[in-house]
Amino acid sequence: MSSIDDYLKPLEPSVRKELNRIRAVAKNILPGCEETISYGIPTLKYKGKSILGFYAHKNHIGIYPFSGSIILRIKELDDYGGTKSAVHEKLEQPIPEALIEKLVRERLKQAGV
């Protein structure tokens, strides 16, 4: 069991299911990625670079591409709100898989991996 599995275990089932969906979409693009907890956030690392983090907050799920410039470049993310470093997803408004994939691919390009 990974440290991410340990993080997910106590969460409400609907939240755990959504975080696992985000995780699975990203892992499809990141074969052999490392799963870790970085800065207290479940994180997928690829070739030593933090690519995507995800975290359950009280009223939303935070998705962290470890680069605010990526969030600004992907205009479709404007519909979800957030901060300069995170996209905020509500359970009732899940981010489509294609948009998660776009976020991960942009981060990979930026990270040079």
C-alpha cells in the first residue's frame, strides 16, 4: 500500500472515489510514476519532478500542478475557480478526464520530462 492509499483510506467514499479518479487519469499518462506525499499533499512524481498533487479540503478538492502558469494558460480551468497554485473542484462539478490529461501534459512539457 502506498502512502497515498494511506491518505485516502479515512476519507468519505465519494471523496476517495473522486481522488482515485484523478489519480488514475494522471497515472495513465505517467507510467512508472512515483507516488508520494510532498508538502503534505498526495503527489505523483515523474522522473524526479512533482507533476500533480491532489488533496481533499472541506468544501472542494484541490488539484495542484505545481505551477501557477499552467493554470493560467488553460482557460477551461477558469470554470472551476481556485488559487494561483491550485484548481478547486467541487464533487458536483468534476473536472473532465480530458482536462485533467491536458493539465498533466502541460506540466510534463513545462517540467521538461
